[in-house]
Amino acid sequence: MFSYYLKLSLKSIRKNPYLSGLMMIAIALGIGASMTTITVNYLMSSNPIPHKSEQLYYVQLDSWSPHFPAQEPNEPPDQMTWRDANNLMDAQQAFRQTAMASSGAVIEPPDRDNKPFMASLRLNFADFFPMFDAPFLYGRAWEYADDKAGNYVAVISKETNDRVFGGENSVGRPITIGGQQFTVTGVLDDWVLVPRFYDVTTGAFKGTEDVYIPFAMKELMQLPNGGNTNCWKSPEGEGFEAFLQSECVNYQMWVELPTQADKNAYMAFLNAYAEEQKALGRFPRPLNNRLSDVMTWMENQEVVADDAQMMMWMAFLFLLVCLLNTIGLLLSKFATRTGDIALRRAIGSPRSAIFSQYVMESALIGVIGGLLGLGLALLGLQGIKQLYGSFVSDLVELDLTMVMLAIALSIVASILAGCYPAWRACSVPPASNLKTQ
């Protein structure tokens, strides 16, 4: 019977192509708008490192003013001070840990024919690379001993390596960054991390950095601050060193804690550290330290923006309007076939058979409309690529999951839209309608 109903549905669509086409376009518009916004939210809220997101924790220390919290209602700062970042790194209490910050500097290629260019910097410790599964094309990360010794070593991105060294294996070669000569220890392969969870303060939907250098270079080279810098009181003194030792926050801290026991132990360490700082005249607020895993931290920082969620719900409302229009068109279409329905009922066709046939026709219209909607969604995603940048071009696309979701959504929506018109059609009294023929 399925093939028979399908054949009848195709004949019905060909018999009235304009009305059927309007219904397909209505469903396509609703599906296109919905799938575009669903894909954006899917991208924003996806787990960027699913195999270890519950082992990576963002560290927050409440070193803020005694008179007001860093954020209402009682949130600690979303970053930490230079002093605290270095103290926590010196303690080495986690399985892996890295303090970090963003900055920028000019890179001078060795080939004088290539002009110097401004590059984004990530100041971090050696554990950064294994913690976040950074992929290497050549070489490796530097060692923690390099961090402690203040060695001028660097890991560069594939794009930087292509630009400076022509794509060759540059491990061991010198590179001039901010007027200082560094030695390349490794070259990262293409690394697309969406959301870029390790530093959402500078933007969760930006590409990874051009160059990675030891955290100590911040002080040694007096590098400028990147991202947000917040202070609850002015530095005590003037100059770069006074600013570093101030209560201004501009640094992030991540730790890797494989087990719940490790997490509990590290939280106890943070609280003990805060008590120690209180004894030194710092940390005037009550204990309020936090450890947030990857997904909790992204939720805390509202990586999935409210306006993106609002757009998704508006798109679903638009789909509902499209379905209401489809219901009206189906009522109009089925109303022209009362004579045919009455004749079939009179010769013994049950209501369930007629209902099934018309629901099948609605589903077929939904499938075709859904396929057209996928095309519209692809056009919408091209705009998303322009909005978020080329680095997400491989991710902002309709993968198999999204395609199946679109088809399923269009079929379910069209069947729901067709149920009432099909029921109305089945309710036609055959005797009265046959008398009018």
C-alpha cells in the first residue's frame, strides 16, 4: 500500500503543481531559517574537546575588592593577576597546568623580501600543548625547564611557518619576534578549535594564535596586554613592573585533573593559597574560589549568546507560521476533492485509507520542501562564515546529522500540518456529496 499511496501522491502533486509548489516553498523557507540557526547554536555549544572536557578546569580566585564582587551576584573575577598565576604555576599541584595570556608582536621574516607583519601571541607554559591536544606538523613543544629558565623558544602555527619559512620544516631555526630572536621548537598543524574555550575573554570564535612563547616573556619583553584587563584598585607605583604586581587581572589559568580526588585536592590547595594570601593582606573577600570544567565554563561565560538563542526561537516561530500557511493550502486543496472522496467512500474505501493517502501526500510535500530548505540553509551558512571568519569554514556546514535532522523535521512538520486537513477530508458525508455530483 505504501507504493500505491506514493503513486497517488505524486499524481496529485502533478495535477495541481502551483498549489503544491506554494506548500513546498512555505516549508522550505521555514526549514531553511530553522536549520541555519540550529547549526549556529550547534556550533557554538558543541563540546570542543569531548574526550577530556571533564578533566580540564578553569581556575578562578576571588582576589577582588572587599566592597563589591567582580561580577554580580557573587562571581569571582574571570581572570587572575600576574602574581597569582605565577604562584600557582610554581606550586605545580595539578597533573598538568598552564597560566596564559594573549598579546601581539611584530615578526620579522629572515628573507628581507618579505615584509614584517603583526602576529597574535599566546603566552603559555609547556603543558598547554598536551592539555589541549595541539596537533604538531613538525617538532614538539618546549620543555618546562625552558619555562623556568626563560629560554627564547617558540611554537608557531602552520600559517606562520608558511609565511616565514615557505612551509619548510623550521624546527631549530631562528625567528625574530618583537625584536628578539627565538628558536622554533615546533610547528602546529592546522588547528581548528571551536569554540576556542581556553580563552573566551578574547573571543570564543576566533582562530588559534600565530605564535606561542613562554609565559615569562611577558615580563622579559614587556609585552602589551591582550584581551580584557580589569582592576579594582590602582597599581602601587608606576611602570611596567608595578602594573604586573598590581591587583589587575588579565591572565587565565587551566589545570588538568584526571579524577574527582584530584579536583578535591586542588580545590583544597586553592583555598589554602587564598588563606595564605589573606595573611599577607590580600584577598579581602570571603573564600569564593572556583574550578569549572570546559562545558561549565562556557555556560558560565555565555558562549552561546542570548541573541543566537533568540534567533533560533524566532526561526521556529517562523516555521510555525509557514506550517499554518501550509495547513490552509492543504485545506483548500483537499476541499476540491470532496467528490472523489465521496465516491471512494461509497464503494467501500475506509476512512483510514483516505487519511493515510493524504498524510502520505503531506509527507512527500514535506520531503521535497525539506530538500529545498537545505539549499536555503546552505545559503544562510555562507553568511555565517562571513560573520565568524574563514577559520570556521570547515565547521559551519550541514553535516550528515544536520541533514538528517532537517529531513526529519520537515517530514514531521508536514505530517502534523496535514493531519487536520486529512481528517476534514475524511469527514465528508458520502451520500450528500454524491447527490450534488
